[in-house]
Amino acid sequence: MPASTTGRPGLSPSRPLWRRPVTWLVIAGVLVAALAITAVRLQPRHWNACHGFSREYLHVWSRDGDCVGVTDGATPIDAAFGAQLGGRFGALLDAIRAENERVESGRVDTPGSDTDCTSTAGEAVDVAALAPWRSDLAGGRAIHQLAGMYVAQWRANHLRQPGGCVPFIRLLVADPGRDMNGWSEVVDELSTYDRLVAVVGLALSRTQMIEAARTLNGRGIPVVADVVTADGFDRSNFAGVPEVCHPQSGTGKLTQFYRIAYPNQRYFAQLGAYLTGVDLLGRGRAVQVTQAGYDSDQFTCTNVEHVNRLLEPAPDPITFELSGNGKDATGQIFTKVSPICTDPAVRTVFYTARAVDLATFVVAMNRACPRGITIAAGTDTTRLLTPETSHALEMQRQDALEVLHSGNVKLYFPATNSAARLAGSTGFANFKAAYTGAFAGTGHAELFPFTDAELADTWMVNAHDAMFVTAAAVHALHTNGQAYEPAHVASNLSSFEIPDAAQGTLRFDRNGTRVGTPVVLRLCSDGVAPSTQVVVPRRLTACPGDQR
């Protein structure tokens, strides 16, 4: 038998592997599997309907039909939202992008000075503004919130306020989605950014935002919140708060956390004292209306608990299903409130639900109480001071403003501050100058006038001051010779009070909650535009349009 040319006795010559059909089948299968895996992994965070990714691994991606993620301004979170209210949110992202580009260049101008602020490579840090910008529970106030943060960023980089201009601050905008349920993925994304030293914002006292703050603190990243007010949403970690109001998920703790707002307890103490002093609160004189399932919303739940303590006796609240997710509460509200004024002893109705339905409630109470009624509501009342992003909600707001103009329904609420109380202070004057400078060169200054209407809901000044406090801790890194790391920013936050913020000197208690006293306001209207009047203890407060 002739020898095999392959050296394998008794076998015919074998084909090379690359000529065997089975080899190609295997290779094809591996390639298909690899492509499928890659597509699954990349699709949610890159190639999607949410405008893909921007740069430096900042991503906006699709989640359950919504857009979530982090942008430096170069990529919109949601183009449709950016176009609302005359394109104001989109214009803000443009302004932030331009400022971030100046930061990346290492040089920004200093108005009125011969010396510009300069930095070398590596002398810039990231601060992320995390909030549910498009949530139905925030409404148009979110635009004021981001505007305040941008002004503080610009002020820190250009005006050396507070404490110098190095390191420069790049502002990132993080969105956990309309329903906030993308918070975990967005926090994971933020945690990968080497230059991130702090997070500001949050906006809503909801379980998702509480868990986001806890997770960030657990990873060593400090958080400075702007307008969250639920009792226990601070470093006390809900100690002393009724169990029913505790977040029902998560086990983390807030350890490096500060907030510019006060707790609900302080707001309602002020409101209750005023109402008692003008004989609008007493045994059997008030009832409470709130949203069904209020125990799952820490803001509403702690509102309810405080009002229960104010009422004598404290009957079960009247509840309704809050509007949202395609539901309209109008019919429910009109039905539920119609019997209230049949009791002549009732002079005041507490509204402790989220304010997405407050406008409807005002109109319903006007119909139910032709002899007049007082509404006492929580801090979310500021929603009526700001145009809505939704046309339908804006029409409801305008209807409520017409009712308030008549004076038949009088609306009182507590707030962190008011423009009238701030006027004349050095910090507020500096804030106004920075506001003008920040928008002067954007090409969109007409979209951002500095008016009482812009300031009235307090979200702008609170968000500015959250960023201002953070900027003070960031600039102290350079002054103290510290590494640009979150741990040192957290250390700096804990060690000083902040003078000359927009709301004056800011101090924090041992739980990271601001020290001070809220103001009580009456919400007034000329029939179209709202305004506020600061109350005087033991005196009924009049609005210019009162007819009775």
C-alpha cells in the first residue's frame, strides 16, 4: 500500500480546516452570536432614539420607552421637552454646553477684570445636576431649577465666587426619567466618571431620589439637595419620622448629604401658627384633603402627619387619586370636596397632596364654598407660580388664578423664601449680577428675564444656592492643596458656613438640613399673573384683588 502523503497510514489526504464546510458554519455561528450580544449590550446605551451618545462616555439611552442618562449639554435628554416653553430647556442645555467647552479649553473670561481665570490640564472637576427634569410632579419649575444651577456654575468659573475660580467646574445634567425609575442606572453611569466630585439637585422627596442619594453617598459622592423637604430626608435617615412614612426599599444611609430647604415640620409649624393667630384653625374648623396612597410618597406622607397634629380632632383625610399616567382627577376632586362647606364650622381646608392637582382643587373649592373658604397647602404650592409645560395643566392654572383674583378662595402656604424678603441683601444682589452676566452671551437672554415671576417659586434660588455651596467646597480644594476628590469636597462641606449665597448666609445643622425659618405667604393674582404677599402674624393678609 502506498504511503499517505500526509504521513497518516491508511487514511486519505485530509482537507485544511479552512476548506471544511463545518468550520465556516462554526465561524458564522460565533460571529452571529457575538454581534447579537454586542447589539444587546450597546443598544440601550448608544444606538437608540434618544440621540445616541455625546462625548467622553456621556450617554443618553432608552429605557422602557423613555430617555434617561447624562449629558454635558451637547446631547438633549428629550428634544420634545427641550422645545417646550419657547425652547427654554434646550437653550439652557446650549448655554451649559458652551460653558463646559470653555472649561475644557482651560480659560474663561472674567468680566470687569484684566485677568482671566486660567487652568492647566486636570484642573477641572465635574458636578452633576441630578433631577427628574421632565416629571409630571415638577412641572415648569424644573427649568428654573436648572437655570439657577447654571448661573452658579458660571459665577464660580467667571467671577471667582465663592473662593476663587480653580478648579473650574463642568456641569453635567443627569435625568433618571419621567417616572424616576432609571435612577439606579443613571447613578451607575455617574459613578464611572473620574472627575465627578459631587451631585446637586434631586428636586422631589420620592423613594427613587432618596435611594439615588443613598447610593451616591455609599459610593463616597456627596449630595447637596435643593428643594427636597420630607422630614427625615437628611442625615437623620428618617429617625423620629412615623414608620408609615419611611421609604419602603433600600437599606443605605445618607452620610454626606446637605439640603437647602427646610423639613416639612418647620414649614407646617409656621403655617399652623399663622392660621391659629388669625382664628382660621381650631377645634372642628379644618379638614384635610390629600392623595390616595400618600404613605408611598415621603413628601405627602410627612405633610399629612403634621396636619393631623394641627387638627383638633384629626379625622381621616379625604383622598383622591392623583392625576398622572393618563388619569385625570378633576371629576373625583369636584365630587369629594362638594360636601365640605355644608358644615358651617369649617373655615380652612388643608391640601397636602402633590400640587399637580392643586389648580383643579382651587376651582372645585370655589364652586363648593360660595361663602368663601381658606386653603392651606404645603410648599408644592409654588407650582401655581410658574407656567406649566403641559397646555392642559396651564389652562387649569389660569382658571385657578382667576378664582384667586376674586378673593372668595384664599390660599396660604409656607416657602423657603420670597423675593420681597431677599431684596436688598448683598448675596441676592450678587446673584442678580451673575444671572445677568450668565445669560448675556448665550444668544437666548430674552428667554430668561430676571423678574419676580421667575424667582417666585424659589426653585431657582434654592438650586443656585445648592450649586453655590458645592462650588465653595470645590474651590477650597485648590486653596487647601487637596486632591480633587469627592472625599475632600465632602470634608469641606462639613467644615464651614457659606456667606453671601443668593439667600444670605447658609448654615446646616448636624443632620445636614439648613438652619433658619421659612416664610408664610398668601398667593395672590390679578386674574392672569400670580404674586405673593408675606403674612404678618395675627393679621389677615390682603391681596390687591380682594373683593371681599
